[in-house]
Amino acid sequence: MYDPHSTRYKYPDFTDQHYLVVKKNNGAIFDENYPYIDNSKGFRFKKWWVRVLLNLIVFPICPIYMGLRIKGRKNLKIYKNELSNGAITVSNHIHMWDYIAIMKAIRPRKPRVLVWAPNVRGESGTLVRLVGGIPIPDGNLGGKVACNKAVEQYLNDGGFLQIYAEGSMWECYPYIRPFHTGAMSLACRLNKPILPIGFSFRKPSWIRKHIFKQEVAITLTIGKLLFRDDGLPEGEQRIDLTKRVHREVCLLAEVDPKDNIYEPIFNNSKRIEK
């Protein structure tokens, strides 16, 4: 595990809190009428053009901008049949572009991602939606029901959904924070596999560190599929799967689970200084 010991970011007290400030608010209301999965012709046409730009411009510059290396794509072939009916990807959240890296890594699949609602209301909201962002309703019960229904239908139709179980992005943070159980609960309820993905850090080159002021280079590693344990009572499957996914993400991120400083499941967990 490479730890850059970053002091650039003010990590919050609780492990699932956000520290980024979203300045704009377009007033969008994420209620039962919001199109969480927008399948209109106009929106799909815009998404198509964004996908073209991703493939032609954005994906090729990821190795330059992030120092991105991708490992484990063979698992996408090994589990081709199991993945054909949809899956949930779960990873640590350590960079503004790590979802872009996931999109590049699991091509030709076109995932969507559950995102913090202010990111969709904010200055990059349109782009977030066009790359697959689904806002998580904040405090609106009708919106939560509608969002869950849309997400479940999307997965049952064979879609791929990225969920950041840590709850927020902490850039350049080397340890794997506790996971919320929502992603694994969804996987258990719909009997969908979890595809774990781990982001780890490498020491940056002299040019990357001193010229581009980058603290790390990033490696993305795709793991092996994990499934619910049908031998357990339904009430225990979610907890069991969360623990196994957290352990696997630790290993993929080059963090020995015994040395990771956090418990696997979020319980009002606070940041630990190391």
C-alpha cells in the first residue's frame, strides 16, 4: 500500500461525509416525478454523443491525467455469463475521475452510478447526468421510492450500476472506509452479483509530482464476482455480503484487511488519524 500522506484535503469527521463544496443549486427536486432513468429520445441522443467523446478523448487521456493502469479485465470474460443479466460494481472512492476510470475499465458495458444529490443540482449536473448519474433523493420519501423502483428495473433489465459504499469521495485516501450496506442489500434482494473494484496508489514519477503536482498515480483492479450466500437466513445475507465485499475491495486496493484501520460496516464511524 502506498500512502501519499496527503494534507491537501480536509477530510471530515465522519467517514461518509462530503468535504467538496457545490456552489450552484439549480433547484431540481428529486421527487416521485423525477426521471431517475431518463429514456427519452432527446436525452439518449445527448448520451450517445457524450459516449463518443468519452471514447475518443476522455478515456485515452486517463493514463496521463490519473496515471491510470487497469488490471483484472480478464474477470469480465471469466464471468461473462454471470454478468449478462446485470451487476452492481462497488469500489472505494478516491478521485474525481474514478467513475470515468470504471467506465473505461468495464467497456463495452455502459454503467450508471448513484450520486450525491447536490452534484446533480450543481455546476456539473448536466454532465453528471449524461455520463449516467442517478441522484439519490435527499429527504423526499416519494422520491426514494421512485428512485429505488427505477434502479431495480434497470438492474433487472441487465444494467450495470456503480455504488460507492463508502458514501463520499476522499481524494488520495489510502484506507478503505466502512461500507454502507445499501448496495449489498440491493444485490441480495434482486439476486445480482457484486463486482468489486479497488483503487490503489503508486508513487508518482518525478515529472508527475513536480511538474503536474500530482500526489499519486492510480491503479484500478477488477476482482472476482461475489454473490449472496443462499445458505444464510435472509436477514444475515446483507451483512455477510457487505463484509466479504469490503474485504475484497481492501485486497484489490492493496490494503491488508488486518491492517485496515476501519471496520467493514458503517456505524456512525469517525475518521481515524494514522
